Amino acid sequence: MQPTVKCPKCLIETEITLVLTAQSNQNVIFTCPRCNFEMKDIHTSKG
């Protein structure tokens, strides 16, 4: 079972691999499959 992410708008929980898209510049895009809320440029750190 994959970890889940909760949408900040509609609060649905979805598997992380279905809602996060990694970009080459180490940013991440979150897209909710239910309400289409999108959050861009989520900064991550290499680890």
C-alpha cells in the first residue's frame, strides 16, 4: 500500500503516486483527481 496525500481543498485522500508529479528541477506538482485543485512548485530537498 502506498502512502496517501490529503487534498487541502476537498480533503480526499489519494495514493501519493496518483497525485504528485515530479519535475526535473526538483519541484513537485499536486493535482487532485476529485476537485482538480492544483498546487505547483512544491519545493523538495534531495535526501
